[in-house]
Amino acid sequence: MRDESGRDAAVRLVFEPRSARIPVAEFVNTLLARTSLETSVPVNLVMIGADGKPRQKGLLDILREWVAFRRDTVQRRSSHRLEQVDARIHILLGRQQVLLDLDAVIATIRDSDDPKPALMARFDLTELQADDILDMRLRQLARLEAIRIDKELAAQRQEQAELQRLLGDERAMTRKIISEIEADAKQFGDERRTLIQAEQRAVAEVKVVDEPVTVIVSQKGWMRAQKGHGLALDALSFKPGDALYATFECRSVDPLCVLGSDGRAYSLNVADLPGGRGDGQPVTAFIDLAPGSQPLHYLAADRIRQLLLWTAQGVGFLTSVGDLLSRQRAGKTFVMLDDGDSLQRPLLLDATAGGAEAMRLAALSGEGRLLILPLTEVKHLARGGRGVTLMGLDAKEALVAVALLAGARDALVVSGQGRGGAVKTATLNAAQQQPYAGKRARRGRKLELNFKPSGMTRA
């Protein structure tokens, strides 16, 4: 930093970064955030408004009220001036009338005891016009010139038309007000010293390197991140009594979202997670859970990635990862849950599948009924909510599994337990899925299997 203040500049401070590789915008933002170059000053703007009452108002409200006051002032001024112009035109028309026979006018004034009614009757004048003629001296009356009257009358009528247009046209009135303000600014204003505009507060942020990472979340909510993708899951270790919930291959600049048992959504930055060594940190170190709420589900992905949120009572909706984000540690209410309902594990849409238009949703009920519907029938709710009915369920029946099918040829693998607790699976190809296709909120069709299904995956 160096001081170059002098005759040309009363105050001139020059700041230069140590390295030319530092971006100028980032350097300026750091100066604003860490020094007094940017300062917040509280201002108490209390004013007496048009209603005559003092009240605290924002700058925008004050400017709007002043503009309304200025518009009312110009309207009243123009209306008053129009009345004066109309009165002057009326007088000039009277003079123009008597100008045709001045000798008769002078004779009427001299010979009549009450010349006013005589003038009004003979020359078809109004009372105001007659008073104007009588108020003039005979010498002035004799010197009336037709050219001068016609010239003034034309000027008055031109001003009358302009005033009438101004009062009758809202846009013309606005242009008039703007031109007057610009003229005043040119005559009385000086060079602007402060630029008044909306601006975000400068914050010094640590730049995050965009690189592939794998987020590791345990069943008890301990989180960490390791660089790279394709980690060996068998090598992961956890605290005693804990196990793996899921791993998410994403980028270091992506967010990690947490869904609570009460339907609230929380978010944090993947870059803030501790490294892969050790057990990581608990989710409560990053968010403030509501009383009585527990973290249920986690996901980490790009902000534009879409996902399906669904509940045990068979309702759900589409949203995006960016819609789940919140600046508050306390998160935000996102999924509206009915009494007795619970949020199930969300499903991320395949980024390579071409969006919801190219996908189908398979829903499995607790009684073994399967429904496959177009994903386009499920609403996208950017602000969250209750969602729509995905599958019709009987009383006390639950939706136990859902799966997203990306194409018409995708196979569906149904899993469950057979006799003796053995895990069994059955694969439905595209042709075998056709009997279960239907519209949203339908009951679906019973699966003909020799085991009780409880889960589904896309093959």
C-alpha cells in the first residue's frame, strides 16, 4: 500500500496485491470485507409524510412519496395556470368582438347612464368581458389593434392546448416532471459523490478447489469426505455400533443435504467436512436440529440435480438439490408430513437419463402390489409441500419401496424374503412390466411371486 495523496487528489491510497496472479475482483472483495473501506452506517429516516404524520420510512418509500407529491404539485400548478389562460382567452374574445365597431362602443359608453348592460346587450358580451371594456380608458380602447389581439390569442390558445394535453395524458405529465427535475439538477446540482444502488455486502470467502470427492455418512450421522471417486468400501471403518449409511460421489463445491424426521431440510458445504481419516464429525456439529427431530436421510449432489421425495403413506413430489438449501443452521420446513407418516430415503434422478420426461416410477406396496407410472405425472415443488398421491393404498398399508426406471428397456429387480429368511429376487423385463403400468394414484397389481417383496432396484 502507498499514499499518493497530493494536489490532484486530496486522498489517494493505492493497494497492490503481492502477486499478479491474484484476481482483481477477489482482491477488492477481500479489502472491502477486512478493512474499513466498506462501512455500514445505520440511518434513522423519520419524516413527516403527505398525511402530515411523522413515521420512519425507507429511502425507497421516501422517494416514491416525493415523486407522488411532485406529480400532485405539477398537476395543481397546471390546473391553476389553465384557469388563468381560459380567463385570458375569454377576455381577448370580448375585445376581438368590440374591435369590429369601436366607434359604436365609445358612443354607447358616453351616451348610456348604465353602459355595462348596454354593452352586453348590443355586442353579446359576458359580464367579465363588459367589465374589461369599461375598465379600459377611452384612449386605450381607441388604440386596440387587431393584429396584437390575434397574436396574443393564438399564443394563449397554444398554451391552453398544451396544458390540456398535459393534464389529460399520464405519460406527458411524467415526461414534464422528468424534464423539470433534469433542468433543476443541471442548474443547481453538482457532481454526484455517492452512488446509491442496491449492493451485496462484501464477504471474504475461502476459495474452494473444485475436485472430485466422496462423502461418507454413517447410520448415526457421522460425516467425512475423501478425495477421489471409486473408494474401496470394505476399507472404511466406523465407531463401535455404527455402520455405513451411504457414500456419495460428488464435487467439493457441491452441497450436502440432511432431511429430518419432521420434514425439515438442512444443508452444509461438502468442502466443510473433515478429511477421510478418522470417524469424521457428527451432523449436529453443522446443523441445529429442531427439538424432538432426528436426522433421517442424507444426499450430496450438484445443485441442479433432481430427486424424488416420498413418504410411507404413498405421497411424494420431485424437487432439486438446490431447492433444499438453507442459509440457516436451523434449516427450513420442506416436506409437510401427516400424522403417523414418515419420510423415506430419497432417490436422485439419473443425470444421464434425460430428465423426468424419459423416466418411469415403480411403486411397491406392503401387500405386494406394483404400480409403474410415468414420472411426468409427479409434480415438481421447488418450495416443498405435501406432494401428490403416488399409489393408492389400503388402510394401514404402507409404500415400502420405489425405484426409478430410466428407459423402456430397464429391468426391475424385486427383492424380499422367502421361507427361512432367505433373500430372494425376481427380475421383471420390459415386457413383464407392462401389466403393472398405470396412472398415478392407482392401486396397481399384485405381484405373482413365491416370496414377500420388500424392495426394488433398477437393473
